[in-house]
Amino acid sequence: MSAGTGERPEAEAAADAAQADAARFGAALAAGAGMLAALRKIATAVAALLVAEARVLRASIALVVLGIVALVAFSVSLWACVVALIGWSLAVATGSFGIALGVLVVLHLALVVAIWTGIKRAIRRAGFPEARAELRALGHELRRDVSRFQHAQPTQAAPAEPEHAP
């Protein structure tokens, strides 16, 4: 510093600025290193999570497949038991195994026809025919209204009456 003016020489100011810049750079470098370490920890945790989720998915798929197989087996065995009981009761009621088997065949044909009709009805209703018809009607009404408004003549304002001075 010069004694008369109280100013530092420019070399000292430049050295202080360089020292401050070096301190800021060091702090930024330390913060960047900390961020990289945190990013590495996050990436490791995400990878471990993905591995664990893959294990859970593999186990759940196997469980669902086994459950489906078990449900199909149980439903088929239940159906067979019900058909056997109905056949036995028909054989006891009619006294003839032939008539009982004929009735069972007719019942199965009626069941197949009912299921087939139900599937066809469900497929038809899945297309939402009532909603589509209503939307078509609304579209026609909208086009009619737009056409009517486009062809309507704008009303002309009546000319303003001149003011009479009293």
C-alpha cells in the first residue's frame, strides 16, 4: 500500500484475486467430487433395486402360472364331479344309462350354445354400438347447426337516428 493514497499496488490486488479464484475452484472441485460420489452411490442402489425387482418378477410369474394351472385343474375336476352326479341322478331317475347319457349330451350342447351366444353378445357390446350411434347423431346435429349458423344472414343494425338540436 502506498502511504499517501491508501491504495494497494495492482500486483497485490491481482494476487489476491488469483488466490480467491483458486479457493473457489478448490471448493467447486470438492463439491463436484462429492456429487460424483453421491451419483455413484445412487447408481449402485438403483442397480441393486433392479436386480431385486427382477427376482420378484421371476418369482411372481412362476406363482401366477402355477396358480392358473391349479385353478384350471380344480375347475375341470369340479365340472367332472358335477357331471357325474347329474348323470348318476338321471340314471337313477330314468332307470337307463342310455337316456341319462342322451340328456347329458343335450345339456352340454345347450351349455355350449349358451356360452357361444354369450361370447358373441359380449363381443358385440364391447364395440359400444349405442354410444357410437349417439355420437353419430350428435355429429349430425353439430354439422346441421354449423351449417345453419354459416348460412344465417347477419342482422343489420338499424341506422342511428340523427340527433336534433333543440
